[in-house]
Amino acid sequence: MYQPFLRGKTALVTGGLGSIGEAICIELAKVGCSVAVNGRQDTPTTAIMERIKAAAPHHGKVIYAPADMKDRASMASMVKAVEAEFDRIDILVNCAGVQHVGLVDELPVEDWDDIIDVNLNSVFHMVQLVLPLMKQHKWGRIVNISSILGLVGNASKTAYSASKHAVIGLTKSVALETALMDITCNAVCPGFVDTPLLRKEIVKMADESYGGDVEKVTLQLMTEKQPSLQFVSPDAVGQAVVFLCSPAAKEMRGSALSIDGAGSAG
């Protein structure tokens, strides 16, 4: 049984229509939050919104909040709209992200810029836009979704890893700036999360190099990168976010919480 310990709080989740973002929205709704679900398109995917709304039994409201996470003006308009709806934003979860793969001397500059704009710059803009509202209400929780690649490097994912390392640095600095307030800033660093996108990538790798043997590719990837040999569930990421917003995590400030099956332990 979920306890509605965040009843009366409002959360804004960027990238809320992705598999991980949706799970975060659902877990926050379960504990009483009203949730503003961000996505890029003008209108949301109905099925996703219905699943999030169904998880809100404690009278929390769920709305859609579109914005272009590469456009500060668009982000500012979204924040104003969410504030107008709820009169507050207590929790900010920065989950929007993109990934392009390529060796550092081959990666198109446009791909680098895209990753830095969405994965890093949007986090800065959102924190800068929302933090004043948290200060006004004297309470706030900021959770930035980084990655295991914010803790370790990975060949062919230079831009992505750089962006996620930088997010952790930003997280730690914001935590120091808010250390005397009831406002915390932490990061969550997932490893391989079981999403349709990852499954699609594994199938592609299997078709290209392993004669279509998906099980072989999966085992090899997990053996190399995630020693538990278990995928992280999107729900687990959402539950980690909820924990960081809970009273138990009040003095967790500037942490980078890894959920990676011991991938970053070695």
C-alpha cells in the first residue's frame, strides 16, 4: 500500500512520455503528487496519460505540459503554465534525454550539440527557472536523471557520457548552493534499463553481428556492463526518484545514486 506522503505537492517531469519518464510520473502519482508530464509534441500520447492518471488515487491531478527542451523560451512558457495551474512546482525531475553514438573523431558536430542541448543545457535552464519557485515556498526536490555513463566512460558514447558527467557536476553544485534550505538536488544514475528502445538496439546489434542471436548479445552486454545480469526496470528508477523526494532522503544532497547492477562498482 502506497502512502500519500507527497499529497499536496506538484511535480514537473521532463521527458515524461518516455519509458523511464512515464514510470517516474506513475510512481510520483502513487504517493499523492500532482504531476505535470512534459513531452515534445503538442498533444500527448493518450494511453500514457491514462496510465499515469490511473496511478493517482489520492486526488492528485495530472496534466500535460509540452515544451521544446532545446528552447529556453519554450521551457519558460511551460514553467509558467504549470505554475498557473498548480500555484507551485515542488519537485523537478529532469528526465529528457537523447543519445547519438559515434567515435569522438567521427561524431557529427550536430549530434554533439543535440546531446549537450537536451541532456545538459535543458537541466541548467529548468533548474534556473524552477528553483525560484521552490525558494518562494521554502521546499523543493530536484532530481536529475544522469546515467552509469555519468560515472564511467564508454567508447563511442563520448558526447552522451560527457553530458551525463556534467549533469552530476551540476547536481553537486546546486546541492551546495541550496544546502541551508529545505531544497535538495540529487542525481539518479541508471544502467541498462529495460525499455523498448534498448530492446530494439539489442535486436539491431544481433542482426548486424550475431546472426540474429538476441540472447547471445544480451548476455554479452550484461556480462560486460551490468554484472548482476539483470535489467533495471523503469519502475525501479521511478521508485528511486520517489525515495529522493521522501523525508528519509532529506539530507541526501548532491548524491549520484547508481542503479546499475554493480556496473559502476568495478
